[in-house]
Amino acid sequence: MSSLTDAKYLGGIGSILMLLALAPQVGFILYIVGLILVVIAIKRISDVVGDQSIFNNMLLAVILTVVGGAAGVAVGFALGFQSILQILNISSLVDGLPGRLTNQQVLNLFLDLLVAILVALIIIWIFGIASGIFLRRSYSSISRKLGAGLFSTTGLLYLIGAATTIILVGFVILLVSIILQIVAFFTLPEQPPQAQTESQTV
């Protein structure tokens, strides 16, 4: 039976790169590379234990995150862009420069942009929760199949973190979940429990 060694190290290294998302300039790239490595590791685990739903749920989690982020940015930009156009329409040109806006106009601009940002964040938040649900399913399956309880805890923390990002504390919980994910991958067994039992019997 195939071993889990490559999944162990791919997932562990990938999780470390995801943790480095806070690094300036290259953080986003490191996060993407790390996420890809984690997905590959989950695919490997799925193949070894013979449960395709593990990979399918992880893939859905990633897709929902990407789609949610793109949808949030697109909707927020559209709403914000329209508010800017409204300000340009009500602004008179004096010597080629926008005229002075009244206090009410400035307030309306601020409110419009605030609404655009809030709508974008709510969309991303909703998709994030949905992503967390599927990720938890994937990690719970890994926990049951391999007896790796840390994966179940990681999935739960990720879901809680995604749900509570709206009150900011969720970002701290998500950070903790990634740290726990690192430990979960590096403590994976080399062989599935069934294979370990068979080798000991022989």
C-alpha cells in the first residue's frame, strides 16, 4: 500500500508557506504556492485512503474561496465605481479642476463607498463560511480515516475563524488553524492504520 510520506511533507511545507502570507510583498505569492502544495497533499491522502470525497471537499473549499474573493472585489468595485461617477457628474469644472463639493456631497460619497466595501466584505465572508464547511468535512474525513485528530480540530478552528472574521477575532483563529495544520501534516502516520496493522501482523 502507498505511503503518506509525500503528503506529509508537501502539506507541512505548504502550510508553512501559507503562514508566511503576512510577509511583505511576496506574502500573497507564498500563500498561493503553499495552498497548491496543500491541495496536492490532500489529493495524495485521498488516493491513499481510497476516499475521493476528501479531495472533492477540499477542492470545493478552495473554489469557493477564490470565487468569493473575486465576486466580492467585482461587486465592491462596481458599486464604488458608480459612486465615483455620481460625484464626477455633480462636480463642476473650474479651470479644469473639480469644483468644491458640499459637505452633503462628501458625506454621500463616503456612505456610498462604505456601502460598497461592506457589501464586498459580506460576500467574501459568506463564501468564506461555505468554504470552511467543506474544508472541515475534508479534514474530518482525514481524521477518521487516519486517526489524526489534529485535522478535525484544524477544520473546526478554520470554520470558526471564517465565521468570526466579521468581528476581526476570526483572523487570529485562522492564524492558529494554519499553525495547527502544520503540526497535523508533519505528524501524519507514514502508513494508513490498516497498513500498519497488516505489517505488524506479518
